[in-house]
Amino acid sequence: MITRETLSDLLSFNPDPYLTTTLYLSIDSSPQPGYLIGIKDLIKKRKGEINGPDLTVEARKSVNSDLRKIRDFVEHTFERNGVKTLILISCSARKFWKVITLNLALQSSLVIGARPHVRPLTLVLDEYHRFLTILVERSKARLFEVYAGEIIERSDVLDEVPGKVKMGGYAGYDERRIERHIEDHVRRHFKHVADVAFDLFKRHSYDSIVLLGSEQNTHEFHHYLHNTLHDRIASFEVEEINAGTKAVLDHTMRIEHSLKNKLDLRLLERLFNQVNSGGLGIVGLDSTIRALQHGQVNFLVVQEGYTRDGYQCKDCLGLHAGNGSCEYCGGATHVVNDIIEEAVRQALTQGCQVRYISLPESQLSAAGKIGAMLRFRS
């Protein structure tokens, strides 16, 4: 599973004066895999980029080596095994090589640039919460980690709980005593499952909790969860204890989609309340990238799919929507293919949070497609 540590490693990699080659390859499941043709087409299209006068001989040699290594890995080493997206990042001159696989389908692309092309990965990290899904009954429980379309069964808890006994002619007192005995075992089982869940949380830092089972069992069990987990419960859902992992994954992904829409609406409401009141909110490309250069941004908000070319200073790396000398240091600027990716990169490097809004007709879409919550106003 991809983690923020993975992204941090990629953000910190600087191959200067060489380039980095980044491949995102969508993997089909047909018997004759089309991605083998796809990789050849992608490489053919990018070959022209490295034959111009802007690259040194050493930089061109490094990129050509990247392309050969990537093609050889896809054609001879890679095994599908359920992978939906293969990500390869290479800088041969710096001996940098990274292989990432996802169970989510991302669009194929091959990008040659100064740094690893990380925007699709930042979108994945923003789009998906890390869930602990607990499927619980009165004597058994199964605990799953769900993240970015992947599911891992982390633990299987089975406790011995006596079954109900028909007393026949015995007094009702004895029946009640046996029922209390059974309920005591159930309580111990729920406490055991809650302890396992909290231990998993301490190791993996889940964003949200989903409880599956019968309505009675999930509502009884949730009282035993540690307060930290209790506050993270996203939903209660009905499911059989022996459900397949796909059913558990489908439940969790539906909940996640609904949760993300609610969080997006809440965030946009906060942002535009600040914008309209003249507070710590801004929208629009010029205002946002200027705030980034001054270290004002706390939370960057981008409409999903928004791309735009722009300019970057060769000296101070300042971003600009228009051409001309750098307004921060007076240096020369050069074209960047996607200024939004560069803005996201700078925000992450500064420790800002980044949120992609997937709502198609959002307020943000009509207000420049990018904005920010600020730490302070200059």
C-alpha cells in the first residue's frame, strides 16, 4: 500500500542536473495484455522530447537508459497479479529506481521532468481514507484494513462463548443464571476484539472505522471501543460474519465515497465563508500561487483534473501564471507543463495539506478551480 512516507521520499528526490522519468501504466486484465503495446507507444511519443538542444549529452543518456530500463521491466519482469496501475520512477544517472503498484486504475502517462511526477499519487492519498473495518458477532470477529481499493485481513478473533441451553423443567432462575453467564462471555469477547482493534490502530493510524455485523451486535460492540476509535466510527452496516473480502471491500468503498463528498462540501463551505468575509480564504490561480511563495498557505484546495501550463523561476523556483521575469528575485523564468502540479509539490514540501475536490459542479470549479485556507494574511 502507498503511504505518505513513499510520497515524502519522492518529493525529497532532486536529480539536478539530470531528469526523472515517471511512468503510470494502466494494466488491463485481458489474456493478450494491451499495456505491452501501450508502453511502446508512450516511449515512442516521448523520444522526441529528449532529442532537442536543451538537454546535455549526459542528461539525454540518462533518460534513454531510463526508457530502456522501464520497457525491459514491463516486458520481462512485471507480473500482473491483480495490479491495476504500475508506477515506475527512474533516474539512471542518480541510480534512482522505484516500483509502486496500485489496485486502482489510473490513467497511463509517461512524464520526463526535473522531479518525479507525483500529482496522481497525491490525488490517491487525498481521495482515500485508511479504514479499519470490523466484522463482529458474539463469539467471532474479523478485522480488515482497507485503503485505496486494497483490503488486507489483519486479524481473526475467536472466543469461546457458550450456547444457549434449554432447561426443560428446571426453574427460571437457573435459565437466567446461564443467560448471565453467556452474556459475560460475550462482553469479554467484545472487550478482546476492542483491544485488538486499538493495537492495530496504534500501529497503522486509521482515519475511520466501519462496523459490520448484525444491527444488535455492532451497536452493542461499539461501546467497548477505545474513545479514540469511538470518535472515528464512520458507519454501521449489516453483513454476515463469513462474508467474502470483496463484499467487505465494497461496503467500505461505498462508505468512503459518501464520506469524501460530505467532507468536500464541508471544506468548501469553510473556504468560501472565509473568502466572502475577507478572512483567511483565497481562490484563483494568481492569488493562490502568490500565497504559496510567501508561505501563507495552510490548506491547498484543487478541483480534481485541473491542469494548466505556467512559468517557474530558474533561480528561486517561484511560480507564475504569466511569462516575464520573476517578481520575487528578478530571475529568468521557463515554461512548466503543469503549474498546478508544481503548486501541489510546493505545498506538500511546505507541510501544507492538499485536498482535491471531486464534486463536478462545485463552487470552486466556478471560482478558478484552485484556492487555499491561509495561516495568515500578509
